[in-house]
Amino acid sequence: MFKLKENNTNVKTEITAGFTTFLTMVYIVIVNPAILSSAGIPFDQVFMATIIAAVVGTLWMAVFANYPIAIAPGMGLNAYFASSVVGSHGGIDYTVALSAVFVAGIIFLILSLTTFREKLIEAIPENLKHGITAGIGLFIAFIGLRQTQIIVGNKENLVGLGDLQSPSVILSLVGLAITIILFAMNVKGALFFGMIATGIIAFFTGQLSFNGFAAVPHLPEGLIITNPFSAIGDVFQHSLYAVVFSFLLVTIFDTTGTMVGVAEQAGLMKNNRLPKARQALLADSIGTSVGAMFGTSPTTAFVESTSGVAAGGRTGLTGVTVSALFIIAAFFAPLVSAVSGLSAITAPALIIVGSLMMGAIAQVRWSEFDEAFPAFLVILSMPLTSSIATGIALGFISHPLLKLVTGKGKTVHPLVYIFAVLFLYQLVFLSH
């Protein structure tokens, strides 16, 4: 089913990769409820909704596309949901905001059933694809460094070096050193075993403790959206067109960009095409629609999937493993909270994978300014704005602009022009 031999992998490698991806992204089952509960949704409701959306989206990706790419509610969109949507537009509550997410998911689903998103992947210029891959790498490495406090905020120049004498920073550096050594020695599953070693050290140094291990999962409010027509009516009644457009536009490019980056990292792109693209692109739209029904913000392809790819994951068996672990996690909320709450365990994997993805920067045609500068903008803006979608937007806007002024406008795909205009409108006039 997963064609392991054809993809030069085996069951052990795929399961190890699934564990690795899960450990690097499991923080979402804690962070997402923390953010969305501030908008009024019960913590336990979001916790289970997050897991349900992740399982549905990731299983679809694994079974129908056979890709090692995990799906879950995305960071950034959850903050937008909680801070910019709920309470705005006449003081709407979270149930109405979830209606907007659901409608965006349905539109997303319809678009994914057409060839639109496949054509979009093919339309993205090669140098932008390389820039997206490198930008995501720099972004997730930056996330890892910030999570571990190796890099901290600084009033004078925004960022600075953290306290290297801090026990948590020391643990992070030790974990990073162990993982680097294992990786350099070509140890299979080096990222995963690095996490295990770091966790053991953390436990014996008193930095990792557990307040209980298991709890019965439940949905306090059951299904929040039960009638699709009522959800559509909420959007029209409260004029949430801009909100739906924002969810739709950001999710399309966040997921598409991430998927291209992960696929390139895994060597899944064939002749600038993503095989089974339609099946893969349906995963996040289905995850978004189902997630909204239970109580969470839009889903996206997770950049942390690259950690599983780096650990050898090449097929959907990696995704099945991730889904199984999410289901198990539903019964072990206190344990998951403790492990995912200690960034020193998971962040070294993000830093190392970031360095691997930065290799794509060598394929950018730096000698051609009209090709190089848009890629540079993508790479630079992703970590500095903490947004994959913003980086993609700036690349899409600058690329056709430079081509037009240099007399090469006809070489640009029409879709790139259309989205350049849409992105410009979104950046200037809509919340982001």
C-alpha cells in the first residue's frame, strides 16, 4: 500500500520518522488550546478538536497521497482567529468565527477538487520554490533557537544571545550537540534518539517532571457546527467575507508553500510536479472543515514534517504513525503537556532540519537579480515576520514586478500575476 521498497525505505524507518515528526509538532495540542481558549472556547474542547483535525488531515494525506506530511491546526491563523476575528465585526463570538473557518474550508475543498492548486504549484517559479524551501528552513531553525532561549528578544536590535548559563539553555545545547553527533555519524533516526537522550537527561536533572499521566478525553460542547447552511448564513449575516478570504488566501499559500518545501526535501517532486497533488491538497481542506466543526482554527501542512523526512520518512506510513500517536495523545494530555512543554527536547531537531533545508539556497540563480531578489525576500521575511505566508506573498509580488520592468513579463505564468494582486491587496488592506 505504501510502496516502501519503491521509495527506498522500510517499516522501522517510517515508524521512527513518524515518532520524530510527532514529537516536533505535538506542542500544537497544548499551544492551540491555550490560544483559542482565550477566545472563549473551552480548553478541553480545543484540545480534542486539535487532535481530531490532525488525525483526519494526516490520515487522508497518508492513505490517499502516500506522503510523510502531517496536517494540524496552524500557528498564526489561530492567533488571528482569537485576536482579530472573535470580538470584531460587531462583537461576534467563537461559534460565528468557526462558521467562517468552516466556509473557508469548504471553498478550499472545492478548489482542491479542481486542477487549480496543482496548476498553482507548477506556476510557482523555480527560484521561488528554492527560496520557499530555504526560507522555511531558516524559519524553523529560528523557532528552535527562540524556543530554547538560545536567542531572546532584545530592545536595541530585536534579538540577542540568551543566557548560556541557564539550565534550560545548557540542556538545549547538550541535546543539540548529542543530536548533531548522531546525525554526523549517519545514525538512522538520529533526531528521534537525540530527543530520547535529551529527555532522559532532563528527567534526571529535574527539568522534566510529570503531574499525572492520563486523563479521559472529552468534548464539552460536542459538535459546534452541525448545520452547514447555518454556517454560511452566519458569514452573510455578519459580513465576514474579508475574514473568509484571509483564512482562504493564507491557508492556500501556507500549505502549498510548506508542501512544496517538504516534498522537495523528501525528493518527492518529479519534473517540477508533485505526483498525486490533488489527493495531497485535499488533506488540509478536509482537516480545516472537520476541525471547524469540532472547534479549532484552520489546519495546514506542518513544517515540522521535515524532521520526519530528515529521519528517513518517505511514505504515508510516517503519517499513519503520526495519526496513531495523536490518538494515543488524546488519552495522555498531562504526559504530552510535560514533554512538549520542554522545548529543549524538540527544538534541536528543528535547528538541524533548518540547516538541511537551507541547502536549497545554492540552487537560486543569484547572478540574475530579477530571479535572486524575490527569493531573497522570501528567505529573509519568513523568519523576520514569523509567517510563511507573508514570505510567499512578498516573493509573489516582487517576482512579476521585476520581470515586467526588465521586459520579461511574458515569461511569468498568469496565475502569478493574479496572486500578486491578491497578495498586495491582502497585505495592504486586510489583517495579517
